Amino acid sequence: MDAEAAYNLALDYLYSFVDYSLKRVSELAKADFNLDRMFALMDALGNPQNAYPIIHVAGTKGKGSTSALCAAALTAAGYRVGLYTSPHLEDYVERIQADGSPLTHERLAALVDEVKPAVARIPKLTTFEITTAIGFLAFQRAGVDAAVVEVGLGGRLDATNVVTPRVSVITSLSMDHIAVLGDTLAKIAGEKAGIIKAGVPVVSSPQKEEAAEVLLRIARERGASLSVVGREVEFDLLESTLDGQSIRLTDVRRAAKLDVNIPLLGTHQMINAATAYLALQTSGLSVSEKNIQKGFSQVKWPARFEVARREPPVIFDSAHNDDSFAKLRETLETYFPARPVYLILGASEDKNLAGMLREMKPKIRKLLVTRADHPRALEVEKIQSVADTLEVPNEAATPVSAALARALELSANDGSIVLSAGSMFVTAEVMAAWKKVSGDW
């Protein structure tokens, strides 16, 4: 059997289990999340997650960027680095990276075959649990010196929470996945703080008071020191262009300053950079200031205010809740002031669509409403109904490739920005369509 056939069979096997990322909210809310299955699976595989030091990253927004920044700095320091993230944009293997490259299709297929006997002995495992176990095993097999592991959903009961990390990191918290995590920021913070382990230091991005109080209480209960961006480490913008941002990080504890450049755009990415810096400094791993400067400058994290074309602008983003749409609008005003957007928008059924549109309404010239090829995608008519209520100009455009074509057509006439946001799944399809019409950018 050739490698691609084996890879497709491996994906078929993984997707034959319960995949909560594809379930509707009503099913997700009833999900049987617990760590017993995951601990049993890791035991059966020899607990590969204990073979290397780990930085564990939870949060509502910014956890992927922060994870990527940490991994890039560790790579620059000469470590062999594993990076586990989710979801993927185009290819499942993007979730499991070693030394900056996703697993090969052949390698994933081999690892799937390796875990099958253990999986068969443990009832009710999920797609994400098995994938997470494969990630930990892949890193052990690759001989990584360190790994950065992003939480999938929540924290307390997430499959990744079988690790005992060097540092637990909690990025910006806001309202999201309320059917599963809770309907207040305090409840969500409690779920995210579930990754805090006894005696393991914690690093946090700046938080709203309601969330900050929960993190502090749980850290104290578990004897874990808590360091916070804005207190232990401050940040100031030196320069910002479409090529990236120059930031001054001030380590208050050491009265030391470090200037770094990041290609990621927006104020929120400065916070993520400061959070990653503080996480690295707290981890006990040997990473110099020069390593951090080099790694941060080279980080790649697609679909985060990714400017694929500058004129007229085409931008891919992953914003999918009120808070991230507010940050997206601020970033648009920074780099493209007073310039309207044709927003290609789809959303999952559990999102506060009205809140997202209210945040973006001042920038929208027209909404191109579409739907990703995903079971949880909201129907176009429902999105249009909300847009009509908020008096946001809109039209339907499906499939996603047609929405991009229509946005590009409109933009060609008036120079407005083409922007994809609202759903990672929609943005992934927009990016694939863009490659076809523009060539690989």
C-alpha cells in the first residue's frame, strides 16, 4: 500500500471514533469528558508524555500564537521541539509538528497502527484523545528535547491535561464554548485553570478581574506561583508595520529590557509575545535572550491577521468570538484606517453571532455570508437574519469559494479589504480557494 492510501485509512480510523469537534452543541453539552480513558491510554503506551519537558498552554484566544512563539524560541535555542495544536487548517498532520515540520503522512499512518492494540482495550475513546496520545508518542519517537502542548477545549478535562509541565500558561480568557465551559467568565476561568498543577508555576496573560481572581485562587490552593503579564513583564510598542511589530519587553523582576520583532500583527500579539517570553523564562529551560529574539522573529502562525495580498488587501483571520472580533477591528484600524471590508463570514452554531457582528459593523461594507463544509456550521439564512436585524448589508454566497470570488470582484471595483473571519473552518476553505486563484503566496 502506498503512503497516501495508508494515510487516508489512518484518517478513516481516527474519524471512526467520536469526534466532538464535529458534533452539534446539544451533543457537545452532554459529552462524557473525563481523563480516566486518557490516563489509561497513556499507561498502555508507556506514558510517552513524561519523556520530555512540556510547556502547557490554555486560553480562549492567543493560545496557538503563544505556543508557536514558545516553540520557535526553543528551536532557536537548539532544542528538538514538539508542537501540538488544534484544529488544523488544511492537513490533519499540522496538529503534530516536530522541529517546525508536520509529521509525514507515512509517519502518522505508522503511529496509528502502533496505537491500535492499546486503543482497542479502552472503551469510548474519542478522536481527539487518540490524536493527542499519538502526538505525545510521536514526540517521544522523534527524540524531542521539549514540547509545547496547546489545550484543545477548556483545560480541566481536556485530553492534554495528563501532562505535568514545567509551566502552565493561560492566555486571554473570554466568553466562548459556554455550553461546555460555563456561562460566566469565572466558570470558564475555572475550567481553564484546571491545567494548574501542584507546585508547577503558572503564567497568565492580562485578564479581566473576574477571571484573574479565579486564577489567583486556584494557583494559591495548589501552591503554584503565578506570574502575570503587565506585572512581572511589561511591553511597549516600538514600531508597527505590515511587515511586523517591534516590541520592548521589560522584565520587572530583573530590571532587564529586551527588544523583539514579531511578524504577527495586532496589540493582542504583543501580549502573546510577552506571555511566551514569561513562559519561557519560567520554564527552567535554557533559552537565551538572543534565542528568544531569533525565534520570535521567525515564527509562523497562519490565519492570524495574515495579509495574503496588500493591494487591494486580502486578509485571513481566525477570530470567532466577540472579544477576538473587537481585537480584529482594532487591528484593521491600526493598519488600514477608515478602509471598509468585504467580510466573508461563516460561524458555528454556538457562537454569539450578533456580538461578533456588532463589533465589526463599523468596518463592514458588505457581508458575504457563507457556510463551511462542517456539521456545526450555521445555516446561511440564520446568519443573514441576524445581519438584517443589525442592519448589516449582506448577501449569500456559497460555497466558500464563491464567497471569495464575489468578495474579490467587489474589492477590484473599490479597493476595499477582503477579510475572512468568524470560523477557522471557513477561513481554511478561503485560504485553499485563494491558493487556486492566486498561486501559493
